[in-house]
Amino acid sequence: MTVFERAKRHAWFMAGALLIAILFVLVVDRYFGHSTIAFGIAIVGLVFANTKMLSLNCPICGKNLFFRGIFVVPWPNRTCGKCRTELEDSIDN
């Protein structure tokens, strides 16, 4: 599986995790009233779920697939922004 495919799978995983976190906060708000604790739990859960993102780097130069300069975006690069390696074609186990 290429590094881009793994990064794409992580992006979809995070979309699902975000949906679950939003639903969790909405359910707690509906049945127990406004809770900053539920919001905090959702945020901490999303941070822990997203830690894998830091290991999804270009196999040639090590640049992270989700970073565009200083910004983090929700979808990975197909081509490395630093060394221009095609990440869909490069196999990285």
C-alpha cells in the first residue's frame, strides 16, 4: 500500500471520527444539557485519533503529506510539495 493510500485512508477515518465527535456532543447536549466536559472529551479524542497523521511522510524527503507550508489540510498531497515525488506510485511499507 502506498503512503498516499494510507494517508487517504487516515483522512477518511478522521472524517468519521469528526462525525462521531459531533454526534457525541449533540447527544450529550440534548439529554444532559450544555456540557463543556463533553466538548473537551470530543476534542481530546480527535487529537488522539489524529496522531497517526504525523507518521504519514514522503518516503524520499520526509515532508508530511498533510502540511502545506505552515498550514494543515484535511486531504493529503498526491505529489510531495518539497521533492515532487509522485506519492501514489511510491511503495512504502
